Amino acid sequence: MPKIFIKNKNKTIDYVSNKDLLQMLLENEIFVDNPCNGKGSCGKCKIRLLEGNLPAMSETEEKFLKKEEIISGIRLSCFVVPQEDIVIEVLQKERKHEILTTGYMPSFEINSAIHKETFEIDKPTLQNQSAFEDSLCKAFGIEKFDWRLLQQHEITDGKVTGVFNDKDLIGIESGDTTDLLYGVAIDIGTTTVVAALIDMKTGNELTTASMINPQKKFGLDVLTRITYELENPGDSKEKLQHAIVNAINEMIETMCNQFNIDRKYIYEISIAANCTMMHFLLGIDATSIGKSPYAPVFVKSKNIRAKDIGLKGSPGARLYCLPAVSSYIGADIVAGAYVCQLQKNSGNLLFIDIGTNGEIVLSKNGKLLSCSCAAGPALEGMNISSGMRAAEGAIEDIEITEKGIELQVIGNEEPIGICGSGILAALKELIRIGLVKKDGAFIKKEKLEEVDYRYDMIQLDEKKRKFVLKSGPEQLFITQADVRQVQLAKGAILSGFYALLKQANIDMNQLDKIMIAGQFGAHLSADSLVGTGILPEEVKDKIVYVGNSSKTGAYMALMSVEAKKQIEELANQMDYMELGASEGYERLFVQCLQFGN
Amino acid sequence: MPKIFIKNKNKTIDYVSNKDLLQMLLENEIFVDNPCNGKGSCGKCKIRLLEGNLPAMSETEEKFLKKEEIISGIRLSCFVVPQEDIVIEVLQKERKHEILTTGYMPSFEINSAIHKETFEIDKPTLQNQSAFEDSLCKAFGIEKFDWRLLQQHEITDGKVTGVFNDKDLIGIESGDTTDLLYGVAIDIGTTTVVAALIDMKTGNELTTASMINPQKKFGLDVLTRITYELENPGDSKEKLQHAIVNAINEMIETMCNQFNIDRKYIYEISIAANCTMMHFLLGIDATSIGKSPYAPVFVKSKNIRAKDIGLKGSPGARLYCLPAVSSYIGADIVAGAYVCQLQKNSGNLLFIDIGTNGEIVLSKNGKLLSCSCAAGPALEGMNISSGMRAAEGAIEDIEITEKGIELQVIGNEEPIGICGSGILAALKELIRIGLVKKDGAFIKKEKLEEVDYRYDMIQLDEKKRKFVLKSGPEQLFITQADVRQVQLAKGAILSGFYALLKQANIDMNQLDKIMIAGQFGAHLSADSLVGTGILPEEVKDKIVYVGNSSKTGAYMALMSVEAKKQIEELANQMDYMELGASEGYERLFVQCLQFGN
């Protein structure tokens, strides 16, 4: 069987006929960036051929690559179907992403559904051969319990600890184990997964763990993963489910090991996630989320047996999935709205989670209205020429003065790309200094005098203008097309914002607070948000950041029966407005494309 | 890797070091009789070495084999650990066993918990993006259902058929499928498994299937299988479970294929079995059944998801396991007692299921008392010199006259062994003609005159007497030890019978009917039962045969909610008497060893 040797990973993989190189690399867990999921439209999945031959380059592939790159043997792995033994190197290293694990939380009373009690079980005798099941019911004062607990447990007598979920027995343990009671709160994002190990006796968060969502190999965003599911009807549901379930199991294992806790003492896992991630988690067909009329299979909360989807904890451990509102207002947003107590609020609050989709919830005296805007991946650094996610080496902030360009880079490293907050900061500066006009067009270079400090910042690339962030062989820059990507994102969010206000009949000045949630939002400065016009100038001083409110909501649900109930009520009461179906939205969107305030 | 070639099966298996030949053959599904489950105590697992060498014979092995056998290369496979390539032949062919699939059934009203209804589901729109789960609940008028149904089903609208178990939704099918509604009723015996495919719309039994319980490779009787479980704590529970689950799936597949029915239209599987088989079926530890005080893990009925133990039908199909009373009064006996309507009876009835264990239920005006007697396998043809199970070639009846011995053989073939009913018939005749005395001893040959027609029937084998059924090189005979085995079985059953009567304060003459149930019981003639003294002369005319009442009970539970309820009540109300713990039982047992009436 032909082999592919990846030199800088010192790893050999077998050649599989008819598969492209990208697929093979990803299946072997070798990291190659591929925002478009191998569709041949992003030009990111570069590798370098060191030895051997590959079939000739297609025109499309040629278009993506610079001449120097082609000369040095660089190819796009998604276009390449190897025919013989080759040696290659991969060009990206997987970098540590910055993941937000904390945030605001209101005070609440701890009152978990999970609790333990000890009992004495009678020893059977020849005269009283009671079945173990019956002795247990008698001792515990219950009528019945899930038969599957009998599979896990040997007959025992004497002291026994029962684990209960409300009134349901979910665990039987020999001896007194009441001291050992743990749970896990999780936020599954499309990009990152964050988990916290909780001591359920006290509510203390013992530690957190985070990782990139391993479903990324099936596509970086929700829609690409749904497309993957659609195009692979055989086993894609299982593959997507296994990827996330294994990731969660791994994180739980890691966290438990840190504290020397046996994971059989984990009794509940509480999860918030967007609607698609929740479908994938439960192994449920998510394809309807991807096409009009965007009706999901389910939105209601689920309180089920964790083992039924392969999660490893106590054999009877529960899995609580927070409820969603619609396909594009998921449990992560419901969790956030609950953490911000939007439903109890007496003023006008706006909650925004900015990501590939921007979700906005407006609370008008506790009445909730939500919408979702297709912002696209630009604000997360994707689909941008020099874009990357927020990781070491990413430009996250920019200041432009007459002295030049000052970059702030994550990890204080040499910059290798620009992430979402960097893009937005750059745009804000470009608009401020007038290099980008309010309609989004770069000004013509000839309009600048040569002595102007801005003159050298614009370069021409075959008549196309670009703003150079960093010169040299590994040039970093922002093109006109990049600006258009950000402009579309901006238009989507701002128009959603206005549409909600209009629907609720609220004036912008009546807003009391804007709460920015999420991984990515926390990195967007109020300056950038307002400077680019994603949010209007008027709200600048009302912006607060609430952090990972999705994980916080999962934590609250874990630790409180009332929180679960209230979260479910909140989801039920939240109205959802489908922007695409609302009148005059197209016109509003076009108006909102204008940059600046 | 060394190979073993089994010439008369034309099959080669790999040699596994340190394993004995019997194990390897059984693991490769090659039939070798092994009543003692490889313990080296039965001497039945003979094979013949054709080529190659085997380690020398141990003394124990030598004891089991005749000189001629040793000369012709015969070995006991459980003693043999091959060290090099060999060619062998196996000596037994797996014969078609006679399996009883029918029997008596009282009339009852068909009213199954499973039913279907069709509904119209609204198509979602952009304005109304209702989740599929919610649209379905609304259309079906239900609050919620098992989330796992969402895994199986794509979003659909228009006409949909709901499958209900009472009020619980257990299936969602596109279009109108109300015509397709099937179930399966099963009796799992330690030796044989019988299944019936039922059209649940009408209650018609479409066909039946039966097979030897594949757990036989882990031991022929309940206790040997429990010992196997105990000695292999790693995966024995799973292996035992998989064996029976796969067998059931195979039988369902076979029956469905006969009628071109897709097994996804099977919605309930109803099973009666003894307590140990039920534990194995559900993958629950049965070891406590094997040791004092014989307390099982469970006896209550189970109404669970069939898929949870790997049974294949509709994804939401139910598995109903009938209830047991105790470790040794299983659901098979409860089913039988229900089929015979013991609980509704106004006289005194006795229900007996004779097998390795003899279970007896006495109904005194509807009040039920039961006991279980350890009869041992003799009455099933096992642990008997020339014994075999009821299969083609087994002697099933015998008549001895002055003209000689007349044998009745199953399948009218050349006799190759004697089964339980044959042993019992032989004993009855030996007692009648005086060759076996009431104390169970053969009369001394010297007490017979040479002209006596019985003289040649007794032969001496190194001073030990035996009764020759068939002479020649493949001699069939009954030894004094064989008689003792039957005697122990007889003593166990008769003493149980008397103990129950005594406990209930009933005189034998007050019995109105004796109902003989089961596979094996149906082959025991009243003549034999009374002639050997297993049952007293007084009840001879009161004996009736009810057939496979275990399967019939499973069928009734499948087809009637009331039957399920009544069966559960019956199990609850049936008292159980542990013979070993009852006063004076030892003395009674000794008295009951006496043969004849």
C-alpha cells in the first residue's frame, strides 16, 4: 500500500485510493486548517511536497496559490489525490486557543436534584429469599427503579448508599459514599468546548477544561457540518456524535484525574450548546436546521441517561440538555438570557452573543424577543486573507498613528495572522484615519500624497488595493474583499439589532444595558464595536461583558432544580423573529452596511 | 499457528495454546456433547484422533474409555491440550430435538397494550418553525415521549402513524402503517428456546421457531452456567446474554422471512423463562441463585425497551419479561400456573413441570403454594450411561415381555441412546418384572434361573450388574448407578409433592387434577410416572398434559393487558416453600426413594 510520510510530524500514513490528501490527513488527526471543509473555496489547506510526484495542478488550485508558493512545492491538500509514495510537510501548527471559561453569575440558592442517602438492606435468608430488587425498594421506600441499575450492581446487604435524581433512584453504591457527589457543567460551542468539574455538595467549581470542538474536522461552522451530515447519510450522525462525546469524556477524565476523583461519582452532566451542536450531541438528524424553513427536530430540554449517548460517569448519571428556542436561538443563548436574568428585568436590556451567528435577545420589561443574524465567520477571523482564530500569534488589536502601525499580538509573539478582534480593530482604525470609506471601499492610492503617513500602508496587487499589516516574506494584509466580509457581518448584526427594537417599539435611547456574551464577544472592545458601527455610538457606555454565560447557565441548571424550571419557562416564553421573513428587512440590511457612526 | 482439521466437518480451526480441545471446538460452533461442561466428570466428549500426536492419556481419562475405544484413537476432548497439528473427527452429530411448541390455553379477551393510530402533522413554515418533537406532541395529543425515537426518525409531515404502548409513544412511522402490527412470544428453557410470531391485530400465531439454547456451550444445566459465570467474572455475563439475544434475533429473523415481514414492525416481545435464564437475558448477575440462601437479584416483571438488551425489532419495541416467584420458581412456572388458571380454581389442583428441576404448584381453592425439587438431569437423559436428550435415535419407550425387549425409538431409527421418558419407561418395566427391587437394587443374577426370560437381560461387568437394552458393539444399557440417578430424581419430586400436600393440609385423595407441563413432561406417560412411583397410584386418572404452558403464558401476556396484570398478581400471591429449610424434609425424601406403588 502506498505511503505518505509527513516529515515534520514524523508520521507515516497509508494511502487510500480516491481520497484527497486533506481527508486522509484529518482522519489521521494531523492538523491542517480547512475553513471550507475541503470544498476547495478557502485556499487554506496548504502543504508542501518534499519528495515524489503529484498529479498536475488544476486551474482553481493555481488561482489560490502565489507564484512563489507554487515554485516552493506548495499545494492545496483538498485538491490533491496522491497516486504514489510521497513525502510532504504540513505548514500550520495547531496553536493554543484562548478560551473563556468564566463570567458573570447572579446569586442563587443551591438545590440540586441529585442527592444521596444511606440505608440498611436486610440480608436474605433461606426463610426470606427476597430478591435484591425488592429488598432495596423496601429499604429505600420506593416502588421501583430503572432495571438497568441491576446490571451494574452485585447483590449486597448492610449499608448501601442510594443516589437519587429528585425521587428517582439512579445509583446504588455499597457502603456510605455520601461524601462523593460530583457533576459537570459544559458549554459546547461550534468552535470550542468548555467544561467545569463541580463538587455538588458545595457547588464549588474544582477546575475547568477546554478544547477545540473535534467536530471541526467535519467543517468549521454549523452549516458546513450540516452539509457534511447531508452528504454522508450513512454514518455521519454517529461520527459527529462520537467526536463530541469522546471529547467530553476526555475532558471529564482529565479533570477527575487532577483531583483523584473516580468518575463513577459523577452523577449529572449539564450542557448548554447551540441547537445544531445539541442535535449532534444526541445523535439526532440536524439537516432540517440547514434549510428553509429551518425547523429543528427538537428544542425542549432533555433530562436523560448520560450513558445512553456514551458519556462516562456513574452508570445511572443524568444528562441535562438545556432547552433552545429555535434552530438559531439555542440553549447557549437561553442560558445566557437566564444568567443575565433578562426575564426578571424591569427595563430594556439587550443581550448579544457575537460569533458566526450573532444572536440578539431584547428584554422589554421581562418580555423576551430574539433574533439571529448570519454574520458569517469573518468576525472570528475566518474567510479573511490573513485571518486566523484567536490563538497565539494572532493580531488582536491595532493602533494606527502617524508613526506607523502598532500591533498587539496574543502571547506577545511574532504575528502570524489576524483574529476577529484584530480585524475589527483594524477596520475601526482604517475608517478613523480615512483609508476605508463609510461605504467600505478603500480610498484610491492616488488620492494620497506620497508624504502622507498612510501612503505606504496601501499596496497594489495587480490593481487590487490592500492594507499591509506586516511586510516581509510572510506578509499580512487586509484586502478589499476582507473588508466586504466584515461589512456583511456588521450589516447583519446591526440590522438585527434595529429590527428587534422596531418590533418591540423601543427607541435606541431607551436601552438600559447591552450585554455582550461569549468567547468571542469578550475580545471585542466597545471602541471597535462602535468605531466600526456594529453598534451605534449611543450605546457605547451601556456595554457590559458577561463572559461565558452559556457555561454559567449550565452550571446553574446543574446546581438548582428551580434554575432548570425557570430556564425552561424562559425558553418557552422567548419569542423568536425570523429576520428573513420580516417585512422590509432587506432594505434595513442594506442601510446597515454603512461603516462608522 | 498450529491447525486442527476436523475431517468429518471439513473444517480447520486454529490451535490456541493452553486451551483444551473441547473449548476450541465449542467456540468454533462444532458440536461435541459435554453434559458436565468440560469438568472431566461425564466422559461424553469423545473425539477420534486420525493423524498427529497428542500428549499421553491421564488416568482419569483412561477410566472413562473402553479398551477398544482407546485402541481406535478415541480421546475425551476436555482432557486433551493439543501441542501440534492434528486431524480429528467428532463422533456425535447434532440431532434434531423434539421440541414442544403448543399446548392448552384458556379463552381470554384480546386486548394488547400495543396499538397504532394515524395523525396529520403540520408542515413547518418560516413563520411557524415548530420543532418536529413539538408538532408531533401536538398532533398526537401527548405531553412527551422517549427522546430516543427522535434519533430514529427524520422530520416528516403529513400522515404519520404513532405506535403506542398503552399511552406511551414507542414508534413514529411515515404514512399509514396500521396494518402492520406484530409481536413475538417466547419460552426460554435451559435446554430449548421456542418462539412464536404473532399477528397482534388478530392474535393469530403465524409460525413458530425453536432451537437449542446456545448457552449450552457454557453448561447444560442452570448450575453449571452459574458456575461458568462465577469463574469468569470478566465477560461471562455479556457472553451469556449475547448468546441468548442472538438466538432470539435469529429466530425472529427466520420467522419474519417466512412471511416477508420487516422486523421493524415487531413492537413487543414477551418472554417467559426460569429465573436464571431471565437474569442471563437481561445481563444481570445470577450467581446468587446458585448459592444459599438462593436469593435472586430480581423476580418482578420487566417492561423495558427491547433494544436496550440488543433485541432487534421496531427501535422502540418493548420487551416484557414475565415475573418469577423465587430463584427456583421462575416466570415459566408462573406462566404455567396462569395458563392453568390455578388462581381462579375452586378445587385442589397440582401443577408439575418436570425437568432438571421439578417445580410443583399446589392450588387449594385458588391459594397457591409452590416448591422446587432438585431432580437432577437423569430424567432428561443426562448423567446416564447410555443417556441422551430426546432426539432422533433416542429410545423413548420400552416394553419387556417374555419374548424380549421392544424398543420405541424417536424417528424410528436405529437406537443410539435412551432419553428421559425411555429411562423412566425402562425403570417402570424393570420394577414390574422384578429385575429392579423397590429399594432400587438389581436382583442378583444367581437368583434367576437360566431358563428365565430375564436371565440374559442382566449382564455382569466386572461384578457390576447392568440391564442390556441393545447388544452388539454399540451396546446400550442401564447400570445400577443409572438406576440410582433416577431414584434420586424420583425421591426429589415425590417428596416435594408430599411436602406441599402436608403444608396445605390436603390428603392425596382430595386432589382433583394433576397438570403436567413442559417439554419433557409431555413425554412421560402416566404409566411410567405411576409405575416408577414418581407419582402415587391414586392420582393416575387425574393426570392431564398442558404442553408448553410457559410459551402460552408469554403469548397471553403479549395479547392482553389484563393477562399481564393477573400474571403479576399471581406471582405476588404465590407462596414458596424452600424444601431444604422445611422440617422433616430429609426423612420424607428418604422415604420417597422407594420405587413403585
